[in-house]
Amino acid sequence: MPFLLQVAHHIERFTNAIGKLAYWLVLVMIGVGVWNVLGRYLGNAIGQNLSSNALIETQWYLFDLVFLLGAAYTLQHNEHVRVDVFYARWSRRRQAMADLFGTVVFLIPFSVLAIYFSWGAVLQSWAVRETSPDPGGLARYPIKTMILVSFALLILQGIADAIKNLAILCGHVTTETAANGGEAP
């Protein structure tokens, strides 16, 4: 079990790094969005186009990246949507049992199915080097690839969560140790 907890710890460090990247992408997205708005109004005032379809799509793609890359980070920090009418009152051991069940029965299979059903569309997009239909738009195949990456990251984080919850259920670690990826608090 100590080896598996170390694996979970490494997965969580990786997820955390990806989440911090998504955090910085929010700032870039806001900057691009501000430029798009200012460029449109300032451009109208001076009679020059200061924005473009590529910049507008860049803003959309950055939003996509924040959402797709932030999903596993949100799961890691237990900030996803949860109806916790009962969950909040349960013991940590019972919460671990519910989380393990949800991860193994719902999260991982759903993520595998999402990858399976998205794979063909992503491959097709790469095969034709799909681009935006708008003039000056961006390539679509790289952002479509991020769908696969996002669900792979969710699977990895799900594995880390499953390891930690299994360790709690087996009594190998305290809840504080599991929350720290197998390291003492």
C-alpha cells in the first residue's frame, strides 16, 4: 500500500501542476478577451480592425483549455458539484466508501467511454487537419485532442482518489495522511 500511495501522490502532484497551468490560462484568456473588446471599439473609432477571428477563437480555445485541464484539478480538490445532503454528515470512512464506489463505478467508466467515443472524431479532425470555417480561424484538431487529454487526466486523478480511499478503508492510513497523498501531515 505505501507504493500505491506514492503513486497517488505523484499523480496528484502532476494534476496540481496542470491545475496551476489552467489557473494561469484564465489570466491569459481574460487578457485576450479584454483585447478583443477594446480592439473592436477602438478599431471602430479609428477605422482599423484591431481584432480578428483568430483572436476570438483563441479566447474560446483558452476557455476550453481552462475547463478541460481544470476538471481533474477540481476533482482532486473535491470542488466538483456534489449533492451532499447525507455525505457531509458521514464519517470519513463512509465518505471514502462512497467516493471509491463513485470513482470505480461512474467516473472511470464514463471517462473511458468518453475517450472511446471521442477518439474517432479526434482522429478524423487530425486526418483532415480541420480548421475553423471562419476566415482567419484557428486549427480545430489540437483543441479537439484536449478532450482526450482531459478525460485521461480525470482517469489518472480517479486512480489516485481510489488508492487513497482504499487505503482509508483498509486502515493503512489516517484520513489526514490520505489527504496528503500518503505523506504525514
